[in-house]
Amino acid sequence: MSVTAKWKLDATLALLILVWFAGGRALFPGPDRDVFLVRASATLAFLLLSTVLSLGPLARLWRPATRLIYHRRHLGVTTWALGALHAGLVLHYAAGWDPRGLLDAAQGERFLGIPYPVLGAAALVILTAMALTSWDHFLHAWGPASWKRLHMAVYAAYGLLAIHVLTRLASEEGPIPWALAGGFFAVVGTPAALHIAAGVKEAAADHAAPPGPDGLVPLGCFADLAEGEARAVCASGERIAIVRLEGRLHAVSNVCPHQNGPLGEGRVRDGYLECPWHGYQFDPRTGQGPPGFSDFVSTYPLVTVGETTYLARPSPPLRIQCPS
């Protein structure tokens, strides 16, 4: 994604937040300002976090959504900022900056004996750690695998927030809280359903054929793969990206070394296969990045017999396991 497109998405996000608060206050002038700010910040933060968790599987199911992946870290940091704003507003208005008062007020609102504010605070701690380490400095210092393991904690944060919200709603009475609970389950169910659907789709694509004669591994027919397009396939339990460049097929590792992004879901731009997540580029013929960049990916030899393309004995051997 270009810098211009990125700034457009950032501007759209800023406008969305402005409209959410200004428009929301205009549509719902009834609650006190403090109540409105607390609820509006919490709701928008939860919706944005649900969106962040939905983008990955959505891109697997609907290819145009990959252009939004580039913006996912911006959405994540914005979600953290809104969560921190919500926590500050709650401490200010409800507890006078004394957490003990907030815990005393939540005695009847517990999950397994834990006051619901503690669950929200734990989620905010996780999101804070992720926001502070979301920059490429930490990614390069720790390596993609270690960095990714830390940021997988977002699912724990989401679970804690879901319980936090549901525990709070369960303490209310009347039809409106039940309607809110219904909307809450619809929001939570969306990323869950997308993950399940994407997992089923990916699992079906990972059933590779057994090795053929002379150690050749059948990959399939790529006659319909257009110039400049890429496709991820599974070979010997591993994923590789097949790319068509200048009429010829090339095979590279499916894993981008920047953040383990799926190169097979990218496309060729200016002669380089571009990762759909953050725009890192690699020459499909050599695996090297553009001049001046040291990043590279492994390449693998291909053999085409008739309409079927095979993977020859890979050197170096494949190492990245296919996701389940």
C-alpha cells in the first residue's frame, strides 16, 4: 500500500472517531456527559478490536480485504488509546482516581469472584504491552516469531473484555441491557465465525498430493494464474507461493520475513512480489529484496510436465509448517 493510501485510511479513521463522539452526542443527548463519554469510548474500542480480529480471516475469504491488513497496527494502537481513555474516564468520574472505590462499587458485579473492573484492567495491560511493542524496532530485535507470540495475546485480551462487558450488562435490568447483550453477542460472533470459515477454507487447501516419481511433488495446474498474480500451495506439509512473472512460474517461501505475512496472497508490483500485509518486496526469481534491502526469501525449483507443475527436490529444505 502506498503512503498516500495509508494516510487516507488514517484520515478516515480519525474522521470516524470524530463522527462517533460528536454525532453520538447529538443523537443521544439524554445521558450526562460523563456517562456518554464512558460508554461511547468503551463501545468504539470494543468495535475496533473486533474489527482488528476480523481483518485477518476476512482477507482469507475476500481478497480485497488484504489492503486493510496494512492498517491493522494503526487500528490496534487506536483501540488501545480508546481503551486507555475509557479507563481514565471511569477512574475520574466513578472513583475519583481511587481504584479501591471502583472495586467497592463493583462488589455485586463479579465473574468467578473477580470484580469486572479487574478483568478490563487486565485486558488494558495486554493491549498496552502490544501498543508499546508494535513498532518495527521490537519486531526486528525479537524476530517475527517471538514478536508474533506476544501479539497473539490479543485473543486473551479480547476474551477478558468480553467477560468484562457481559458481567457489567448482566447486572442491569430491563429490555435495553438485554438488547445490548444481543448486539454484544453479534459483535463477538462476527470474528469467531470469520475465523472458523477461514480455517475451514485454509484446511481444505492444505491437503497436498503425495510425492510423485523422482521425488517430484505435484502442486497443481496453474494455467489460470494470471501474469503478476501469486497463489499459495501446500507441498510436503509446507506452504510456498507460486508466482507468474514474465510468463514463467516461480516458487518462493510463502512466509514474509518481516512479520510472517502470506506472500502467496500478494501480487507482483514493479517486478517484485509484494507482501499484502506491509508491502515488503522480493524478486520471485532470486528471492532477494530490491537494491539496498537485505531481506530475502528462499526460492524452490519447479518442473512442469504437461499441465501439472511439480516441486523438485527443494534446496534449502522447506521449514515453515502449513497452518492448520
